[in-house]
Amino acid sequence: MAHPELDPDVLDARLAAAKEASRRLATATTAEKDAALAHVSRLLRERTDEIVAANLRDLDAGRASGLADGLLDRLTLDERRIAALADAVLEVVALDDPVGQTVSGRTLPSGVRIDQLRVPLGVVGAIYEARPNVTVDIASLALKSGNAVVLRGGTAAEQTNDVLRAVLRAAFEAAGLPGDAVQTVDDYGRAGARHLMQARDYVDVLIPRGSAALIRAVVDEAKVPVIETGAGVVHMFLDESAREDWAVELVHNAKVQRPSVCNALETLLVHRAAAERLLPAVLDRLEASGVTVHGDERVRAIRPDIAPVTDEDFATEHMSLDLSVGIVDSLDDALAHIRRFSTKHTESIVTNDLSNAERFLNEVDSAAVMVNASTRFTDGGEFGFGAEVGISTQKLHARGPMGLPELTSTKWIVRGAGHVRA
């Protein structure tokens, strides 16, 4: 879709409006915010046909432009997914409002009282691609935490996002809150995204969600502070004690349930002492579901018909029914492989050995580390956040699935009675 030439004054006016709206949201009551979210959920259901029609237009354009199957899946908003979005918004209503919560507090020896309280970040910019559900997730969490949002949802989802933003603005206004709390730069395409990344006077934090290339571009180009979310080169390790039934089910669920998302399994590592016992059943189940397995030499010695794996495969977030598989000699080798190729999103070990489990949990440096569980659990909804802004793979401020508390900062409240410092 062609975009008009960038008009900085128009975009700055939108960003200024978002900044002004954020001041109103920062003082909004929980009841006001929850009423707006209830309107969002209701309007999503009432306008489902309109959303689906816009989404079908985006899907047709995506197919015509050669959009990959994994991105088409992320782009799709059918009736079932819209209903799930509406339910997720109501789950946010049920969550505690973090704004004003006391993180810590004490009275100093001088008699001065200090309290650290949660406050909104202000204006949150979000850059993402082919994920219209993120439009609703981010706006809902931002509202509950008292923030305005400026959205760059990508050309692939532009028509869907137009309708969703109209829903959000109408819902906010119906509850007496400013519709200007939801803004976009989508109509200016990449130039709009670059303007958003430079807008330090208006935007307090920027959150990218999408491919490794998109996230890296935002991190490299942005002047606005960035909370880095990460691509999901996700690992699972089957050690020598792993139960076969658990291995088969966990690998299959982690890879197949929804392969296009960032918590889907991309690399399977198997201890050499368990390879001949576990791999045949694991690979049979995967291949029956259409998975293309890429294996190293030792894997191909067990299953000669599979494709060879390369270091590039091990470093790739496939977002498809492709899986890289390797055999390692020890837990140490598995940990070394993960350190080399992981994007620090999610890793899991399948084991009956408590010592191995504890070593894996302690030594793997990722946002989520699991024992005997599918990697698909790394998700804001599954973690009880109602939805998520993204999954942070950095170590500052927020790490892992980001919910309401991660969209707040803190400030110190100091109360005295004529106190002066000695």
C-alpha cells in the first residue's frame, strides 16, 4: 500500500495529543478504566463482521504479496480469535490496577516518611508487524496502567488495525476518557515508524514486537528508550533420564500447537544416551503432523531420510513447521549450544534427574526457563496477566511476559512536617 509523504507537523500533533491524553489517564480511576475496557470487549463482539471483513482484505493483499504462512497465521483475525480477544480484555478488567500501589515505604530516622509508588510510564509507542491482536492487547494493558499508546502495526494489517483503533477510541470516549489516548503512525508507513522512534519529546518508551530484523532496527535507530522484546529461538533438551511419553507430547505441543509464535520450539537437543530410545517416537509424532526435521549427522544416522541441519538453521526462528534437531554428549554440551544460539526467550529441559533440572534452571540465562513443560506456556495470558505487551528478553526494568506492572514506573513520595536536613 502506498503511503503519503511524511508530514512531521501532523504526526507531532498526534503525539502531542497522546501526551495530553496520558495526563488524563494517569489520574483516571480504576472504575473509569474498567468501564472503558468493558466497552472495548462489547464493541469487539458487536463489530466482529466489520473486523473480519477488513482482515480478509489484509489477508488477500498479504497472499498476493507473498507473505509467509507463519505471518499470515499471525495476521488472521477470525470470529474465534476476536471472541478470545474480547474475553482477554475482560480478564484485564479483573486484574489489580497497579497505579498507586506502594512498592516500598518507611519512615526515616529524621521522621520523614518516604513511599515508592507505581505510576504510569506515560506514552507507550509500539512497533509490530502482521499482528492485529497486539493492537487490542497493548491498548488494553496500557489503558489499565494509565498510559496512552502510539501504534505502528505494519502495512500488512493496516485495514484491520484501522477498524480496531476505531473500536478502541469509541470505547474510551464512551467511558468519558480521551480517544486521543490511541494514536497511529501507520498511514505514513516506515517514515512514520522512524518519526515515532525519534520522538523523545512525546514518547516515553518504545516496545517493538516482531522479527529479529525489526527488533534490531528499532534498537539501532531509536532515540526513545526501548524495551527490547526478542525473537524466539527456543530450545528443549531431552536428557538421558527423560520419559518417552513426556518427550513425545512436550516436543509435539511446543512445536506444532502454533508454530508461528515466538514461544514455539525451534531447536530440539537430545542426549546421546537417550537418542535411540527417544528420537524415533518423537520424530514419528512430529512428521505425522507435517513437521520438516533438520538433523545433524548423529540424528541422520538414526533417521537417514531427514534434511541436514546447518548453523544457520540453529540460529533461525523458523515460525513454521520446521525443527532443528541435534544430539549432544552431555548437559554441559546442551548448555553450551543454548548459550551460543539462544535469543534468551524460553528454554526447557525434559528430565527425571533433579540435579540436571536444577542445573538447567540455574545456568540457562533466558527470560523463562522450564522443567518438564511445553515452551508454549511463556505467554502473558497463561501467566495470568490477561494479555501481554510482549516478551522482554532484556534485563532492565522488565523481563519475560510483560503485563500491567511492567507498564509502570515508580516515583518517590516524601512527606515531612517542616523537616530540614541536618
